[in-house]
Amino acid sequence: MLENRWLALGLDSLLIIFTIYLFFEYFNLFFICKKKRSYIAIGVTVFVIWQVEILNFISFSVAAIYNIGVTIGITLFIVTIMFEGKFWKKCFFCIVFDAIWMLSEMLIHNLLLLYSAALAHSQLFGSFVSKVLLMTVILALKKVFKNEKVIELSDKNSFLLVLIPVGSIYIMSVVFMLAYNISDKLAKIYSFIAVFVLLFINVLIFYVYIEFADILYVKKMNLLYERQLELCERHQEETEVSMLRVREVKHNMKNHFISIIGYVEKREYAELKKFINEIIDEGNLSLSTIVNSGHVVVDSLVEYWNRVAESQEIEFETNVCIPMEMPFKRADISLVLGNLLENAVEGASKAEGKKYIRLKMKYDKDNLLIALENNYKGKLKKLNEKRILTTKEDDVNHGIGLVSVDRAIRKYKGMMFIDDSVPKRFLIRVVLYGNKYE
Amino acid sequence: MINVAICDDDLAITGKIESIIQNIAKKNFIQLETEVFWNGKQLVELIENGEYFDIIFLDIEIGHEDGISIAKRIRKTDKRVLIIYVTSYECYMNDSFEVRPFQFLVKPVNEKRLEACFRSACEDINNEECYFRYNYQRISHKIPLQDILYFESNKRKIRVITATETFELYGKLNDIEESLKSSKISFLRVHQSFLVNYRHIDGLSYDFLILNNGKRISISEERRKKISESYCAMEDIFYVGK
């Protein structure tokens, strides 16, 4: 007898550990664990106590609503303690978790009632099998949600997706319950077929869903590439323009030298000095007028947007102190700077009064810092800290600006900060970490 | 009193810089002492012998000498001096960033830019005259803020580390952080138990930093965003066309 009790206890604790594992597997999919160990310890303790004393908490004599309420309440409490995130999101995933769990238990119970009445009364066996089922569902969800492309999808889509297994489990348990109550011999076979059809549909829907996510992802990437191509084209234009300018300077130089020879021959040295000074000051000697950092991408981008800005009567100030070579990919720099400048010009062009853009770039301790300031009109729409909704009409195409900047920045562990504390002034600061000290 | 060294082999440039900053100093009642060097070797030797300058205007190419290696030698002895590069081209070499230049000036020197640059340098220097005061064992102490590398807390004790010495006191890092907010020198709380002087940071990445005495301190995860933000905000205080 004693041995049996020890065995039962051991099995029970194994089951509880299994449950805790499932719990973490599930919630880690959607939330991030809190850093403090003490919170996690409290959460796990509450969870264990709840599992051990479950029969004391839940009695079948009271209304089912009460039992469900208690279960969800406790899960929610544990999740709130252990994980970061928004409360309503936690509520949702707690309910889903409990729903999946309860339904899988119900399903197993009905299934056992139907096929093997003896096993149906063993609590241990039922609880184990239902947890295995729960695990299968969670692993399937994990496979889908760890997919990078799926992460890109909106929360709404993910919510809908979670509803599919929940609904299926419910349908299955109803099917089994009905089959049990009907005294038709074929009911067993029909219900079994129904399970397989439902399972098949579930798998199929997951496939369709992933495919759907794929398409959305490709669409989004296409938009990004389109933009990058545009930037490349602009860069090309810029290079052509500067080529032409070099040719012009060469031509002018020849003429200048002829004049210099003339002055020398006439020995008019004072005049010569004045002439040479003139050439230095305004003779188009420096190739680009606004920045000349030597970094081709930065120079041409700034040059391009400077011209656009000037055509719209926006004052454009720059202070660029960067080396020719930086530990960042040119494509990323072009993406970041191009998008920021485009936004700035766009914003400033609609501003009232004196329009301005101020660009500061600095290379410091192997990190690149960009600060861009412009004035604008109207109000910013904010979604959250990172995303600012575009004020433009066609927001499918335009909203991606800052998002793609953010993506490029994240590659370098960098960050982006938007300062809108001063009205009518938009200041965005970006840092990219070069990180060469490893 | 601000000591300025101007190092360039071009007489016209040194003369121009000198006269411009003398004028600015006169206008703003700043006491100024300038010294002109026509080669870098002389300047480096003087600094290595203990001469102190607040600002150095340095040509990147002084005749056949290479301004960057001169800057590096200067940095070895003097970690605080503000180095302003004067260069004929804007294509800055990667190496030139290693010595933490204060600013770049492009030849021919633009008067407005030079003035903005010199003013901000002066502001920077004037901000240094502050002390950290505390009592320990009933004796009050003071340490110049700019000498402090970092504060480190260990339970109730706080260690103050400078380049040469370490001091101890009882207190809370939170209180010290609060009290230093009003000072002009920026201290970054990169970790629960570290408060670091920004001036002495040699290398900075998203998750750790290296001080100029070689000490490596990691930035705790929940503070990274905040630190990045202050870093951005701090480094963009250079003066555009002001």
C-alpha cells in the first residue's frame, strides 16, 4: 500500500512538472519572462500549490462558471506576476490556454467514456493523456509562431489563429459526447472519422495561414526593395551630375591656368594673388558644395535632398563629421539616411513660416550618430513608442519608412529616438553601434 | 584662463586662427594665452614635459609629419585636451576619429564656424570647475568632478574611482546620481551599481563600455535604451551654423 502511495505521489509530481513545462512553453511564445527571479519563484510556487490542491479549489457541486472563473483567475494572476506585457493580452492568452486545456481534458474524458469506460475513471491516466494532447497543440502553435514571417503579422491574425484549435477541440468533444449518448453502434466509427477530418482541416488551415504570412512578408519586403532601388537610382544620378561637374572644373581650370600665365608674364603679382584667392573661394574647386565627407553614399544622399529642399525653399544646414569608411553596410546607411531625409523634407515642406532641416552626423567611438531636425505642420499620430503613423493618405506605401529604418538600425543594435517635446519641431536621433571591441 | 596651442606649418593659417580667437576672447572677456607651433614634434615634447593646454588646433598634415600620430601621442599624456583638427579636405581619415577629436575645421577656415567651434570648446572647459563633496569619518572631502572615472556601489559603501586613487564613503548611488544631475558633467547610470563619467568613456557599445583606464563595465539590459538615448542627445550638441 505504502509503495503504491509513493508511486502515486511520484507520478503526481512528475505530472505537475510536466504541466509547468507546458505552461512555460505556451506563455513564452507570446510574452517575455520577467527578469527578477523572485517573481518567477512566486509564480511557480502558486502554480504548484494550485495543482496539488486542485480538488479543494474546484468542486463539482458548484456552478461550472465558478470553477472556470477560479481557474482563469489563478492563471491570470500567475502570468501577471511572471511575464511582461499588456494586461488585456495576458487575459486573452490565459483564457485561450485554459480553454485549450479544459477542452482537451473534456475531449479525452468523452473519448474514454466512449471507448473504454474502465480507463475513464482513472484520473491519472486521463490527466496524463490530456496533457499530452495539450502538448501537441502547444508544439504545433510553437512551430507556427516561431516562424519569423508569422511574427510580422498583426496581433489580430494571431488571435484568430489561436481560435482554430480551440474551436476544433470543442467540436470534437461535442461529437464524442453525442456519440456516447446515441445508442447507435456506428456512432463510434462516425465520430472517429469526424476527428480525423477535423484534424486534417486543422493542419490544412495552419498551412494556409503560413502561406498567407509568406505572401504578406514578400509584399512587405518588395516595398522595401523598391525603395532601396529608388535610392540607388538617385545615387546614380548624383554620380553622373558630379562627373559632369568634374568635367566643368577641368575645363575651367585650363582657362584659369591660361589667365595665371598671363598675369605671370605681365608680372602683376598682386593681381595674381587676388585672382588665385578668387578661384579658391568660389571657383567650384570643392566638388560638392554642402558636404564632402568622402563617404559616397552620405555625400550623394545629402546632396540630393539638399537640392530637393532648396527647390522647396527649405533651409538645409548640415554638420557631418564622418570618416570615409565605417563599419556599417552602405546599403543600410543609405536606407536609414535616405528615409530620414525624405521624411524631413516631406515634413518641412508642409510647415508654416520659415522651413528648415538640420542634419548632424557624427562618428564617435566607432558608433554613428545621426540627429535630424525639421519643422512640420499638424500633429503626429503615434501608435506606440516606435511607430509613428504617417500623416499621408496612402499609408500602406508610406508607413514603411520608419519601419524599414528601424529594421536596418536593429541590425547594429542601434536605436531611434523621436523627440517631439517642442511643438512644430520633429527631432529624430539615431545611433548605430559599430562594436569592434569584441 | 584658457591655453590654446595652434599647430600648423602654414603661417597664414596660424595667424588667422590666432587673430580670430583673440577677437572672440576679447569680446567675451575670456583670458586667453595662445602659442603657435610650426611642427608637431615641438608641441608633443612640450606636453610630455608637463605643459598643459586646454585646446589644440592641429593640422592633419604638418609638412611631412602626420597630424594623427601627433594627436595620438598627445592623447597618451593628456586625455582631456580638446583637439580640433584643421584640414584641407573633408575626407576625414578613419584614424583621426580614434583620438576623440572635438571638431573638424576645413581650410580655408570659415570664420563663423571657427567661432562656433571655439565658443563651444570654451563652454566645455568652463564646465569643468566642479567638485564632488562628501563626508567620510567626520572629515569633509572634495574631488574634482572631471577626475572621477566612476562611482561603484557595494551594499552601503560607495567607491569613487579616479585615474590615480580610490576613495570610499557611505551613501546611496541613487542620491549621488540625483545630486550630479545639476552639474555640467554628464554621468551615466549604466548599471545598478555603476555611475560612470561620460568624459572618461573610451569605447561604447550597446551593452558595455570601456573607460580610459581600460576598465570594462557592462550596461545592464533594462538601462540600455536609456543610455543609448542620453548618448544620442549628448553627442548631438555640436553647433550647426549657430
